[in-house]
Amino acid sequence: MTDSERLGRVVAIGTIGLDDIETPQASANGVLGGSATYACLASRLFAPTTMSSVVGQDFPASHRELLAGRDIDLSSLETADGRTFRWGGRYAENMNVRETTFVELNVLEHFDPQVPRHAVADSFVFLGNTDPNIQLRILDQVVNPRFVVVDSMDFWIEGNRQQVSNVFSRCDCVVLNDEEARLFGGHANIPRAVRTILDLGPTYVVVKRGEFGAALVSDHGWFFAPAYPLEEVVDPTGAGDAFAGAFLGSLAAAGATDQAALRRAVVYGSVVASFTVEAFSVDRLAELTRHDIDSRYVEFGEFAAF
Ligand code: AMP
């Protein structure tokens, strides 16, 4: 097999949003966000990436140009009549605590995603945080996916738990933060909550724990990656989606999904997430280079070696 045959393609769905963000230090309105946005900007640093999502007529041309200019395949990005998905979030002094101030689904309500033909078969699939019915429609289209990662959040878990369970049961890996894992698993104890999720059928669960890092769990046991000790977190928005995009992108680049590749993927996810939170919106993520990633990856190895 040649290198280009080994290099997988990532297909990512999720939201593209215009976000209003408030932190204790600053705020920003109508900035580029959304789960697909962060995931694709992270994944394209590792592997060819196709984005399937929807925006409204109000989506600024400059945002579209930013995505197109980062080598993201936008052939299945739909522009629908209506307004783009909008979300507002406010962070507490402890930036691990966030309150959603509003959600406007807008064009997402009638979105029927289509995976382009060149990306249907043998892809690495990321079902980013969005309506579980949309996630299922993607799963129904892809043929022989190499690895499927899914993310969700309280909004969808509380709104349509049964459909979220149906999606989880058809994926290889569920990625959630600790609060979402507790909410979905129905246990305050994380190992028990994770067990509930594994019992649905996925082989892996990744639990993201903000400034405390991330854990990869399977029947092989637990693997922990630390978080990068940043002295200043500017905007935590999208860290989880960037983590998932880099995680899957690095698997696609390796053309492998064995334990060693998955452990490296967790570290790549943590590295890219750590850059993402250094600036508002996608400002830092969009400028990231492989050199930045590789330098911090080496530092991660040193944190955990003993
Ligand atoms: P994260 O910080 O990883 O939870 O991701 C935040 C991003 O997800 C923001 O840019 C929002 O636009 C987007 N988002 C917020 N709420 C939702 C939702 N209910 N479904 C999908 N995406 C959302």
C-alpha cells in the first residue's frame, strides 16, 4: 500500500455557527464557531478533510473564505434560506464552567446532509455535536467507514436521549466531556458512567476533562493524557471539537486505529485543543502549523514520562 492510499480522508459533520462569547475578561459577538468548524480546522492539519454542514444567507463571505483557504473541502457545505445557527456562551471565573445563554438552530432545523461521492467510502467519520437525527443520516450514507467518532452535548442528550443512544451504539468511539459523560451515563462516578456508554457498543470512550486532560477508555483499560499547563486561557470554546478533529485526523494520517495510534491521537487532540483556547474563536487554530503541533507534542511526552 502506498502512502497516499494509507492516508485516510476525514468526513466531519456538525454545526457552523456565529457565536456570542463572554469571558470574565472580554467578549466577542458573531464570531466564527460551531462544532464542524473547530473539528475541520483541526483535522485538516493532519489529513484531507471534507466538511458537511449548513449556513444561512447571513453567513459572512470572510468566514467562508477562511475555511476554503485552509484546504477544507466545502463541496457539501449547503447555503440555505434563513439564518445561520447561533449560540451564546458565558464563562465563569473558573473557565471550566460555562452557561449557554441562547441557542438558535435556524437553518439546522431543516438540514438534510449529503456526503459527496468522493468521500462516501472508506472514510474516517466525525459526527460532531449536532442533532442526532442528522448524525444518523450521515451514518446511513457512509460505506465501510474506517473509524467513526461521535460527540454530543447536554442540549441533545436531554432533548433526545434515545436517538443519541442509537448513534452511540453505531460508532467506534464516543467523545464527551466529564459532565456530559455523567449526564448520559446517569452516574456521578466517571468509571461507572463510562461503563454505561461502553455497554451500548462503542469500543472506546474518550472523556475530556478540561484543564485536567483526557482519558481514553476501552476493555484494554485506561490511558490518561495531561492538558497543557497554560497560564492564560482566553476562550475555551471549541476545545472539545478541536480535540476530536485532531484525534480523528491523526488516526486518518496514520491509517491505523490500533491502541498505539489511539494513544497518540489523544495526545494530538490535547495539543491542538491547548492552542485553540489561546485566543477567541478560531483565531489561533486557523493559524496553527504542523511545526507548532509537533513541538508541543514532544513536550507532552516529557510531562508524562517517569
Ligand atoms: P465546545 O466548546 O467544544 O462545546 O464547542 C462549542 C461550539 O459548539 C460553539 O462554537 C457553538 O457554536 C457550538 N455549539 C454550541 N451548542 C451547540 C449545540 N447544541 N449543537 C451543536 N453545536 C453547538
